[in-house]
Amino acid sequence: MTSDLRYLAGFGNHFATESLPGALPQGCNSPQKVPYGLVAELLTGSAFTAPRHQNSKSWLYRIRPSVVQKDYVKVDMPPLLQSSPVNDDYLVPDQMRWDPPTKPSGAVDFIRSFQTVAANGDVAMRSGSAIHLYAATESMKDSYAVNADGELLIVPQSGPLLIKTELGYLEVEPLEICVIPRGVKFQVCFDEDFVRGYVLENYGHPLTLPELGPIGSNGLANPRDFVYPVARYSEAEGDFSLLTKFGGSLFSSELSHCPFDVVAWHGNFSPYKYDLRLYNTINTVSYDHPDPSIFTVLTSPTDRAGCANIDFVIFPPRWMVAENTFRPPYYHRNVMSEYMGLIHGIYDAKPAGGFEPGGGSLHSCMSPHGPEASVFDQATDAELKPSYQGDTMAFMFESSFVFKPTKFAFESELRQKNYTECWQGFKPRFDPKAR
């Protein structure tokens, strides 16, 4: 890992950064003649004619243009990596839960370690998303990757990552997240002998901050806490490969140079990271349990107001102070489909074991779910006084589209066949004679 990284701050800002003085052209958008003999290349993350507030692009000033590469050759996909649409044979309304993935027996890098749990939408129609696990034992060496199908939201659970990109480097540790936009070249490295975590592949509209509405001008994830890399370039030459995910397939192209040769860049389309510990939690101080949408960090909207392609929601340490209120998550059925993961600690609705850091659960559209039976009893009988829910960080990938589990998720030994037993001990307290 490096120790000299600097960052730029502010979600969605237009940044300008150079690793050589005067490398950024002045007084014009992108001249054909660039200082230091560099080449101008435009990287766009939206349609050219998108509204100004949704228009995303960055000008890259690099040593060689990206077209300096060999023909694409289709290569085998990692055995457990899939894209949407996935097979419908495993689509059931059952509540599902999985143990964490274990350490692979051999050398497996970040990309080759992907295990797809579920997906929805259609990668070719640029809608929906896919949920992957990663469990890697070695850094990417002489190989780089780019995803043309969507952006990647990386949620480390165990082990820090050094995520190198063509726009600069980001160090990302557990309790932080990183977003790599569609089309940005990257490489994932680490010093540990095993790293593990979650990846959301978003095919739809790019992730953005949710609107605050009646909350006002402050709260949730603050824009100033999102950080972006500064320009950093490599002149290395040799035999390298670039893996490109396109249309649900994987292609490789040979390179004679490191693709991280961007000397300067400016724009608002770049990788970024965010520290989940900086999240400003909003909660009730009177009564009732707020909907989990109040914990949204990032959202990928659809064209239908209020229905997200995907929401990234967290359940961080927080005070619980509501009066006359059942404080754990209430039992519910809803139109959204929810995949939950655990980064650290214990989730308050599932303290009895089975929902472990690195594991996950899936509750689909209209499938009932909520706290296990013992939690209901404890919360019902508990004295209502201020309590601190600490030492925890759970999260949720929530979508208005139904997640279709993969064969791996459905048949894997990681799947807990007895998950629904956590609710079977529920004992009704109904007494028509006792109001």
C-alpha cells in the first residue's frame, strides 16, 4: 500500500489535477496541441446532450490514446460470474441467507474471484444491477480491467485494497466504499493474503446522492466527504492485458504499455471513495420507526419518480431514543427486493448468529421478513430508554426490480437451508380479554 496519496473532495464537483506542472491546458476546453506532447481524450459517462446537471465527462491528457491496443479476443468468464438476465429456474419467493465465502485454495485475483449472487434488469438495456462477492488471494499483475456494462460499487469487508485507476489511486479499507464509473480502467492490489467483500454492478443510471427533501440542507452522506484521486501516471512498457466486460461477456486486448498514462485530467467523471463512518444518521426522537430509506447513501434512479434502480443503504452505529416504539426493524412486506450484507459487528435484527460479516441475505418482493423471534420478545419487553446501537455496520442493496438468484447462490454450500427457522419460535401474545 502507498502512504503518499492525496485526494480531491466534493461529490460530483468538476476537478482539475495534474502530475506535471502546466500539463493542464489553459483557456480552452481541449486543444489538439497539448503541453508535453500529450494527447487529449474525452471520457464521457452520459449522453452528449444530457441535461447539464446530469452531464458527466472528463478530459484526459495522456501519453498515448486508448486506441493503442490490439484487437479484442473473447475469453472465458470467471466460472461464477454472471450478468443479467440470468436463468429464471432459481427465481423463488423464499427468504435466503448465505454464509461468508471462504478463502480460495489457489491464487485468484480480484476479477477472477467474482461470485454472482443475483441480478436483475438487462445489461444490454442498461437497467438493473448484479450483486457479486469477491474473495481474492493475489493482486492483479500485468493485467487491468474496464467495465463497459456498468459502474462498480466495491464494499470491502476484510482487508484493505489499493485501487489503481487511470485517473489516480484510491486506498479503500473496510468501512469505506469505492465507486469505479463505467468505462474507467482499473487494477485492484492488496498486501493481505486474502481479501473479501461485496460488489454491486450497476447497469442503470449512475449512483448519485439522494435528495434530502424535508430533511433540509444537511444530513445523510455529505458531499464534502467524498474524495477523488489526483492525477498519477506510469510510463511502463511491456506485455500487459486489458480485460473488458461488454454485453455480459469478457474480452482481452494486448497492450505494450501500462494504460495508466494519464498525466492530467479535468472533469466530473472519476472514481471516488467514501468513509461510511462519516454518515450523518437521521432518526426519530419521538415515536415510530423510520423507513430504511432514511439510511440511503447513494441511489441509482429510474425514470419513474421514487422507484430506484438500486439504492445503497447502510445501518450504522446510532442512538435509539423513540418512545412507545418497537425499535428493531418492523416486520414487513414491500415491493422492493433487498439484499443485505454485513461488514462489521452484529445486525440488531439478527443477533443469534447466522448473519455473519461477509455473509448476506435476500428478501424478495412481497416476501415477509423482519427480526428473529427472540428479538421480538426482547424488544417487546425491553424498558424504553435511550440505547446506543454501536459496533455494527450492515448495508442493503435495494431495488424496485426483482433480483434473480444464480445457480451458485441457490445450490451453493454457503446457502443456509434452515434460515426460516429463526422465525418459527414466534409465540403469539394476543389476548382478546387484555387490552
